[in-house]
Amino acid sequence: MADINFKDPVGGPAVATRPSAARQAGPDEPRWDIIELLFFAYRDFVGDADHVLETFGFGRAHHRVVHFVCRYPGLTVADLLDVLRITKQSLSRVLKQLLDEGYIVQKAGDSDRRQRLLFATAKGEALVEKLARLQTDRIAHALRDLGPGGGEAVGKFLRAMIDRDDPDKVLQTILQGDASVKDIAT
Amino acid sequence: MADINFKDPVGGPAVATRPSAARQAGPDEPRWDIIELLFFAYRDFVGDADHVLETFGFGRAHHRVVHFVCRYPGLTVADLLDVLRITKQSLSRVLKQLLDEGYIVQKAGDSDRRQRLLFATAKGEALVEKLARLQTDRIAHALRDLGPGGGEAVGKFLRAMIDRDDPDKVLQTILQGDASVKDIAT
DNA sequence: CCGTATATGTCAACATGGCTGACATAAATT
DNA sequence: AATTTATGTCAGCCATGTTGACATATACGG
């Protein structure tokens, strides 16, 4: 197999000169390093769950749904749509399967009986925890060799990467750091 | 709209008790915080590029291809398949479009003329830089308020999140921190 | 030189998970 | 009573992943 040669083609067509792979990024230079690290890190991060999900006949879409329902019991369908930013038709497909197979149950809202509050069953929670365990192991390993301030820096970085305009309810609780859970309960 | 109520349904069907949203994560507890922050951070990170790509009639798949070709000129098709971990048929669809529309050019390998070395054109590089600029702005903003060691911690964290078994050539250069580019050139 | 392996390309079919548009129902709201 | 809202559903389209089969050109080993 050929190597990455970092050269322009000899006598080839008009091509751009290569971006520096060895140069240090100055101020305002694209952060190629972080961009690519995010790609690879996220790929492997979700890959952990993907393998397990396959044995259940589920995909990533099912994971996201059952994860957030498990973590935020009583989430409504509308809330879930805000979090996932997909259409109700897309959600419906995977949600129906999770309901049919007993990973999630619905309950009509108390104050508004049109709403369908969603709850994970024990079965659903077991799946979520199995997947979270895999991902947590990877995270714990990645945090292990960071200094004491390293973990906080990573959390701070990730929070600052997230859009602040129009956060949904789940995102609000996450960004507020759990300090005021009751503040979002009207 | 209903609020996330963090309660079990009254008299509802058998559901699991809620995971703690307000409790601090102890050792060995799932890192719900990082798991969810990664989800939201990556969603918004790739969202930046998605909007621009739409105006070009391209998707994320096109971005990944032209990005890595631009960054690692002379990448072969096989190299690219290793990096993206997709099938050659999937790659072929988007690569063909990028070739047809003049974002990428091919050149037969020097030592092995079966190979198709890939290079971004000026047009391709302009697109990649436009997208990288957006993502870099987000990254720079997220790194801004971290202490001096914060940036290093983030890089170290992301590197440690990546699988080390069987890294492709691109990943090798990234993980080696650019110190020995020529080491990978046989 | 010949046979086999490799690098790439292509066709066809299929799965997942996004999307839009249209429409139905029940319950809340005015 | 009329309208709005929360949810569900049907039908079809698109992007992007998959597998399997097969073609071509080139490299390589005997």
C-alpha cells in the first residue's frame, strides 16, 4: 500500500499546496488537531455502543431515545424532539419499537392528558446502563492520566462547545450543572 | 409543555427508579455528564459545517472525504477507506461527485500505478478551509476560558479516547503529534 | 511469461434513519 | 363552539451506510 506522500503530483493537474501537517498552529490557524481528534474520538466513543446495540437489533437512534428517557424520566415526546432535533416521524419509528419491546412505557400527563410522559422500564434501564458502562470505561481511561484540573477542563471545554441559544430543557439542566433541578420544574 | 418531572408515574406500570441527576458521580459511577456533553458538543460541532454544506449540495460524507484528502495530500483510496471505515462503494458515491465537480483530482501512483493518489484542488481546499474556520472558531471559543494547562488537557483527553489497536496511517501521524512525519513514509 | 494477488471501479439490491406533506384524534384553550 | 396543541400515522423521498458479484489494470512471485 502506498504511503501518504505529502507531495504534489509530479506534472499533475492544478492542485493546491499541502496544508502544514508538521507546523505548529499559530493564532487564528485552523485547529486541525482538535477537529480531527474530535472525529476519531467520537467515532470510537459511539462505536462502543454500536456493537452491543447490533446484538439487540437496535441502532444509534434507539440508543439516544432510551438513554434520554432513562436519564430524564417523564420526558414528553415534545421534549424528546427538542433534545434529539429530529422530526416526530423519525422519532416515532424507533420509539414504537422501544415501546413494543418493553424498554419504555408511556403514561398520560397529569395536568395535560394529551401528553405522553415517557419512562424507561427496568429492561430499558439495564440496556442504558450496559452501554453507559462501556462509554464510561473509555472516558475514565481518558481522564485517568490528566492532572487534577484536567477533568474540569474537559467538562468546561465540552460545555463551551455547545450552542447556548434556545437550549431545550434537558440541555438547560446539564449546563446548569444540576445545582438547581427544581428551578426548571415549574 | 410539561416539565421534566423527575418522578415515577403515579400508579403507573412497572418502571425503574430514576437515575440520580443531582448526585455527584462517585468512582465507577457512569459519567452521564461527559456522555451527554459529548453528544451535544459533537452535534453542534458538526452542525456548523452542515449548514454550509447544504448550500453546496453536499453532506457530511463529502466533508469527511475532502477534508482528509486536503489535509493529507496523496492519500490513496485504500488509505481513505481505512480512515473513514466505510466500504469502497459508499466512498465511491461521494468521491465521484467530488471528482466530477472539481474539488479533488486523482493521479496514478508513481511506484504502483494501480493506485489513485488523491489531491484537493484549490476549490476543494477553499471549501475545507471555510468549514475548518467555522469549527475552529467554536473550538477557540471553547478553549479561551480554560487555564493554561486546559488546552493540553483537552488534547490529551481526546487522544486517549481513541482506539489504539490497528491505527491507520493518518491516525498514526495524528497520535504521534507530527514529530515524525517521515517515519511513516517508507 | 504466466498465474495469482492487489487496487480500484461499478452494478444491483437492501437497511437505517433522516426528511416533507397530509391527515386523524383527543384534549386543552379561548 | 371554534381553534390550537400534543401526539400518532401513512406514504414517499433522500443520504449514506451495507453485501455480493464482477471487471480491469497492474504488480509480483515462480
